[in-house]
Amino acid sequence: MKVAVQWKENMTFIGRPDSGFPVQMDADTSFGGTNNGVRPMEMIALGLAGCTGMDVISILQKKRQQVTQFEVRVNAPRSAEHPKVFTNALITYIVTGKNVDESALLRSIELAATKYCPAQFMLAQVFPMELHYEIYEEEGDGRRRLTSQGIWQELSVE
């Protein structure tokens, strides 16, 4: 993989990945930025959420689960001192659908965490991750009912 960033002004950079889709990055005004783009550390957290999310939904679809909505939330606090790295992560998979099988979701989370998602596997070597899930039954008219929730397991630094 090759990427490049090109400085525009102040703290604004345009990132150009292999895929060709440009990404504007910037810093908060207190750090000399113009608050006009995503922060680099936010991109790392977004990459983690996107990577694991794509793997989990792909596996659920292969398992013929009727998912109507899917969201992955990542809460990754940072250390107070520089270099202000992520100290841990709580990843929550929120699945809404019709008769979503809890064991299918758990297996999907496991495969993403241990086999398919390189971002998750790599970052789990650096800081611990706790993987939570919520399953909602779609009841129509935008309504849903929580049917199951839990924790897959914590991925800890070896």
C-alpha cells in the first residue's frame, strides 16, 4: 500500500491513497489548523471501525442473516500525555434485523478480530480492545426491540 499527503496551508493536508479517493485532514485551531478536515488519529479509529465492520457484515451476509441496519462504534480514549496514543478501545457492533442469530454474530466478530481485519488484529497488539454487541429485532415503522447483548471477549496486548 502506498499513500501520500500533500500540504496545502496551515495544518491542512490532502491525503491520496491507492484507491484515489482524496481525504482532507486538518487540526484544531488551537494547534494551528483551520478545523477543516478529519484528524489523523480519527482516521485510525475510523479505519478500525470500517475494517471490522466490513468483515462482520460480509460474514453475516454469507451466513444469510437478515440484517437491515448495522453500525460499529469505536470508543478509543487517548493518553493525557504526548504522544497521546490510544490506551484501549471499546468496539460495539449494533445489528438490527429479522431473527439475527446471536451465534452467527459472535462467530462473525471472532473471525473479523482474529483472522480477517488487519487493522483490528494489528492494533490489538498495541492496546487492549473490548468487543461488545447488541442485537435488535426489526419491528417495522422504524421501531426495534433489543433481543440480545453481550461481550465477545477482550483482545489484549500479548
